[in-house]
Amino acid sequence: MTNNEVLHHIRYIFTLSNEKISAIFQHAECPKTEEEISNFFRKNGEPSFTRIADNHLASFLDGLIIEYRGAKEGAQAQLNQPVNNNIVFNKVKIALALKAEDIIALLDSAELTLSKHELSAFFRKPEHKHFRTCNDDTLLKFFNGLHLQNRQAILEIKE
């Protein structure tokens, strides 16, 4: 999944405006203008389409953690490796303070069944013998589960 697709899914799940996305980037000390953010959401091939660099997506995800959990004391961790699905999955999990049971329920609602052991393999270090790479389908099912959960919560509030 491309970085732009990840940002697009997160925007859709949490119904984030460009202003809110800008504020989240600002939390991680990675300011973005309204125009830059709009260019991230353009279709590939449009003249002003801009790809999101790995370090900028990592900063956005760190800002999302700060938005939902608050700032951590001390220096901000800088990601010096390419962003992959495992990192995206982990950072969203941290931002929302999701436990294994919560994630398994989300994935189940999106029609993907995983055991706790299979899930924990996504969050291990790549050098670990039980590490498993998170594929695009799994991350997409996770995002779909989050969307379904948020939509259900909105419906319950309206009732």
C-alpha cells in the first residue's frame, strides 16, 4: 500500500479535514501547508500530485499518536527506515491504544480471522524468527474494521 493510500484511508476512517491533518503533522513538528496536504490526495498522474515521503508519513503517524494519546516526555523518536505496513499497523494500534483482542475483533468484523499469535507476529522485530510481514490485504482489512467500528459508533450517537 502506498503512503498516499495509507493517509487517504486514515483520513476517511477518522473523517479528518485538511486543517486537522495539518495539526497532526504539526504535533510531530513536520508542518505542512494546506496546498501540500491537498496535493497528497490528488490522483496519481495529476500535475500537482505529490507522493508522501516515508519520513513524512512516519511523522504524521507519530502526530496521530500524540493527537490521541498525548505527547511523550523526552525526545521524539525519528524513523530512519522505510515505512512499511507493519510500522503503519503498529503506530495506528498505539495511537488508538488497541489491545490484541480489540484488533482481532476489528479484523473479524472485516472478515479476516487471525489468532493472537498470528497478530503478534506483525509487531515483532524483523530479525525475530516469528516475525511476519503485514501484507496490503491485512492492513486494508484492519482499516475497514476501524471504519466499520467508527461508523457504528456514529450511528449509536445519533440514536
